[in-house]
Amino acid sequence: MWRGVIYRLLQAIPVVVIFAVLVFMLLQLLPGDPAVAIAGSEATPEAIDRIRTQLGLDRPLLEQLLSWFNRLAHGDFGKSLILNQSVVSAVVERLPVTLSLAFLSLMITLPAGISLGVLAAYWRNTWLDSFVMVTALLGVSMPSFWLGILSVILFSVTLGWLPPAGYVPITQGLWPWFSALIQPAVVLALFQIGFLARITRSAMLDVLDQDFIRTARAKGVDEWHTITKHAFRNTLIPVVTVTGIIISLLIGGSVVVEQVFALPGIGRLIVQGILARDYPLVQGTMLIFGFSFVMINVLVDIVYMLVDPRVRFG
Amino acid sequence: MLPRIPRSFLLLSIAAATALFATSPSRAQTRGGTLIYSTVGGPASLDPYMAGSLIELEVIHEIFETLVAMDENYNAKPMLASKVDISNEAKTFTFSLRKGVKFSNGQEMTSADVLASFERFKKVSTNAPLLADVDKYETPDTYTFIVHLKSTNAVFVDLLKSSTYPLVVLPASQKDKPAREVEIIGTGPFKLGEWQKDSHLILLRNENYTPDESAGDADGFAGKKTVYLDSVRYNFIPEANARLAALQTKKSDVIGDLTLDLAKRLDGAAELSTLKTFPYCQQYFVLHASNGLTANPLIRQAVREVVNVDDILAATGILSQRNPSMLYPPSPYYAGDMAAKYYDRKDPKKARELLKQAGYNGEKLVLQTNSNYPYMRDSILVLSEQLKEAGVNADVQVIDWMSNSNNLQRGTGNWNVSTTSFCSPPLLGPPQWKSTVYTFPHIEKDPAIDAAFDSLFKSADQGARKKAWFDIENRFLDQAYMVKVADTGSLRGYNTTRVGGLKPYFYLRFWNTWLK
């Protein structure tokens, strides 16, 4: 198994390098000038040029790319133009927010998505199945910014149950942390619940038609054990795959939700960076994101090997 | 003869002080508490010399102060200087500093700090050309600072009041700090407490703050500042609905950047109200005077002739009001009557005549705007329809704000008409319009405007300066380098049962504001 893990890690290196080059090139393709964002819309062209020189934006692209790679090789992800702090420290400051949001959202998504999928499959072609699938479709279809706004109006303004925006670190108390995050976490989870429920239902339907399920029932195993012990365990491969994707989507989806609920996380950092054409910030953050996604996939592969001993890599 | 400016910088007389005392508002103010203000975003940097965005400046003016500051009527008034003496030829400016003014670190402000600040400003500021004509500085004693210019500049003091890229006084220890790396130490009523970028910023009462006891009540950025609040917390909430919800749920005392639509949700809420601020900014159509069709003044004038302001304002739905001029009343330079003949022309027939004279033959006229600011996009869409009515082949391009702004400032992107808003120059007055006028490289240097600006800067007589500005504004609007749309306002919301003393102004000011 360790050989497989090392093989997957080695495979990840060229992926991250290619990703880094792509991120750099894509950002350069974006129109707009970071010096303009920093100088302000009323600055003179001379002032803008002065800032471009200060930031090294007047150097050739290849020189900027090589210089970035050189710094990356030394563990330096660069310095944000607008925040005036290192990209790594900016990301580290905001990581707890995004991870808290993703964690809470995942804790809602997994039980809700899997159980809804299993229920829909077990009672296939009944009103429950239709209800779950329509709800899943709605969850997948509704934009999270719109859901977020509706949720704030209902739960914060009308009912007064939850704070409308902002983040409270867990160090200031479990309840304040939870009440600040539960609303955005549910909004973020709704899309993933629908997605996971549909995949789980589909995988479960395949398994429920298998001979070994029929055999288990014929041998008199009760339905609870047939479903949980025999059927569900055999749906785990697609569910684990989707869970890996969902974790990536949760981090990606945080870009919108953090903006709506004013959560100072990595998603908001990226939006801020893109709007201001803060190349080092966006490059560094995207690279850290990309690296995380690659690692999540490696982890998913390891889980495959644990769940199904037949799976081997390398 | 001395220019009129220095007279306005004499210390307030005892009579004025007595009058102030007699007319002070009832002192129901209470001291203490934390006011929570939710804004659309937080500052990227608090280096005053690099600060051009309203978000940054709103915080900066609570922490730092300038030698002279802008009052309610946009005139320069002493702040850290007690008076300014100007030599006859307006080349030497002697600033007498207020004694006993302390920075938030407890150190007293002296002429050495002022000198170091001017030197750092020249080195790092985006607005460094402000000091380009300085010959030398002198600090004959602890409380006197003298600026010698190479040539006459009758409006130098007026330029120093600028609230954008403000030339605030920093401790001399900050002299060699690179751009955006300055320590946040000012002489203002508040000092920086906690700052978590993207989340919140907390200002604390500056216990070392030394108010100008001789000044009148708060007057713009000038006047006596009294600090009642223990602290002000700025929460950065980009989503407008969430900001409004924060006010409605009493998680915020004041919120910024409300739209007219959202403000309707405050109707009927007894304890919540809106705070409308005029003047704030001015919206213009900018015409590319060195690209294709709009290089021809007749075409530019045709564009001006089709503009129907009311239709545009109805479509944009932002807080706005009509004003033909590039300045606001009661500025002595306000030229509303003169500018009226170029404003809200809504005359497509005249536009057709001008187009015919220009030999227009249905070529494409590119209108470029952005999707980030809906009011800009909507006003360009309405303008395109108005142009089509006059027979113009208008092509609308909607791009992102960064690209749009970049194209505007560099003249790139092959556009003919675009739109933007100016906030500082209309407030600060004619001298500040100069750099803005020439910000756009596509507005060709116009000898008539150059000569008038030269006269404006060199005339000691205000009458002559006024005439120079009228010539500039007339030329600018006549040649349709830009077409004025409207004055746009700022709409904020606040809790009337919680907040006292809050007055509408260009930036929110939390001095002389208290919690009830």
C-alpha cells in the first residue's frame, strides 16, 4: 500500500507544476492593471507607472514567471500587493474560517446526502423518492448567493435567530462560532446534499439489484442489516469519490458564501485578489488551493485502498 | 497685495470663540461605548500618502490630520497649523504650528515631524507632483515650518487641504518607511486598535488627542473635534442585503453604501433612518478626444446634445441630483449658470446637424462600460438609445471595471465614450481638477485650458482665479471632453435611537458623535 501512496504523491508533482504555470498565464491574460487598482481611479499615469516599477510589473512576463518559480522553490509564495503581507501568512490567517465552514458544511452534507440517497433508493418510485429527488434538484439548481440572501432575511431579520454576517473564532466560544457559521454552512451544503443524494441513490440502486442482496434476504437477514451492512458498504467507492469532489466543491463554493456572509476566509481573499488584480495573492492562493485538491485526491485514492483491498496503484 | 487666502488663516478671534460657546448644541452627549459601522469593504493600506480610495480615506481621516483641512464649504482651514502666512508673490508659505499637539504615541508634534512628512510624501506618494515645485524647506524653530516654492502658486495652501492622498503629519521616525509600510501613528482623535483585514478594524479613542480649543465647532475636517466614543468598530460586509440585515438586527449602528431599493426596507422602522449625503461624487460621460470618431469635436458635441439627464437618472436608480457644473455651490468658483447651456441638452435634432457637419456616415461609435457598477452600465445603455435616436450607430461594450478603468486612464481599448465618477476634484476645487483633467492621456492638451490653469495657479487675485476657472470649465464642457450627468450622493443607514451627533458629510466622521 505504501508503494501506491508514494506513486500517487510522485504523480502529483507534475500536476502541481503544470497547474502553477496555468494559473500564472491565465492571470496575465486578464485585462486590467494592478497598479491602477492600487493607485486609485484618480491617479495620474505617471503615478501608475511609478507603482508598476515599484512592484516589478514592468519586467518581461517570462522573467516574472521564473522569478516566481525561483521564490516558490525557496518556499516564498510572494507578497500580496494590496494586503502588503506575505501570501502564506494571509492564507494561514484565513484558513481556519474556510476550514471551519467546509467542516461544518461537510458534517451536514454527508449524513443528509447519504441518508436521503439511501432512503430514495430503498423506497424507489414512491412519493418519498420523488420528494427527495425534487428536493435534490432544487438544491443543485438554486444559486447559493440567492439562497444566502433569502436565508438572512428569514433567519436573521424576520426570526432573529442567527447573526446576519461575520465570523467568531471558536476560541471565543463554541456557540458563537456555531451560530455564526451554521447559516452559511447550510446554504453551502444544500448544493452538495442534492449532489450526494443523487449519486448515493444511483449507486444504491445498482447494488440493491445484485444477487448477493437477494441472497442475504433469502437467508433471512433483516432489512436494516441488509441495507447497512451489505448494500451500503458496496456503494462506498462512488460515495468516497463524490465525497472527495464535494470537499473540493465546498472549498470552491466558499468563494460565494463567504462573500454573502462576510466571512473573512480564503474564498473572499481570492475574490479580493482577483478584483484588484493582485497577481501574487491570486497565484499563491490558487496554488495552495490546487495543491490541496491534489492532496484530497491522493487521500481519496488511499481511502479506496482501505475500503476495497482490490484497489492498487503503481 | 496679499492674496486673500492668508487672511482666512488667522487664529479665530476671542469674539468667535465666545460666539461658539454661546451657540454650542445642548450637551446631551454621553461618553463611552463602541459604535459599530458596517461598510462594504476594508482598507488595503492605511498609508495616507498612498490612499486614493474612499474606504481607506474614511478611516485615515479619523487617525491622521493635515496642516490645513477642508471645511464644510470646501475651503482650507487651519488644523495642525494655527496660521499660515503667505509671501506677497505667493512663493513662501510659513506655517505656525499649534503647540502641544501630540501623536497617539505621546510624542509632541514639531516642525521636524512636518519636514520629515513632506520629504516622505515627495518620495512615496501617488500625489508627489504636489510638491514638485518646492525649492526648499526651513524649520527655524520647533513650531515653524516654511516652504519655499520655485515659482508663484497662489493655490498651494488650497492644494494642501486635499483629502485624497492627504499630506498628513507623521512622526519623523516614519520618514524612511517605504510606501504602504508606515506605522499607524497620527495626531487625530482616534488611533488604530485591532485590524483584521477582510473582517474588521477597531479604532480606539486617542487619549493623547489634543483638540484645537480655539477652533469653532466641527466644520468639515476642520474645527474642534470632541471624542465621545471609546471605540469604533468597522465591520466589512460586502453584500448589501447582509449589511442592511445587520442594521435591522441591531448588529450595526451605522451602515454604508445603501441602494435606493434596499433603503425602502427601512420605511416604517421607527428607530432606523437613512443618511443622505450630497455632495459626494459627480458622474460624467468621458469622450475619447484622440480616438477615431470622437477625435472630432463636432462628434463629441453631438454626443453631448443627445443627453437626456432625467431619463438616465430614472434608469440608474441611484441617489442623484441635477447639477450642470463641475463644482458644487457655494464654492466661489461654482459656475452653474454658465455650465447650464451645456447640460441636459436632449436635442437629437441639433445632434443630427452636428453629425452632418462632421461628415458622419454611420460609422460605429463604441460605448464602453462595466458590469461591476450597475449605474454606469445603465447610464451607458440609455445613452446608446439616445444616440441611436439621433442616427448614431452606437455599439455598447460591457467589460469588467478593472479593464474599463484601465482603458479610461490609459486611453487604450479602442473606445469613444465611457463613464465614470469623480469624487475628490469637485469637492476640492479648481486646483485639484488640473491633475484629473490630465489624468486621461486621450484628452489632448488643450492650449486654452493650459493657459487658463497657468493663470489660475499664478493669480494672487481671487477674481482672476475665478475667471480662469470659468474659462477652463467653459472650454471643457464646450469641447465636450466630458459631459456632466449628475451629482451622485451617498446613502447610509443608522439607528436613530443609538447614535447621536452623526452628520452627513463626504466621509463619515466619528468625532462629535456619541451613543445615546
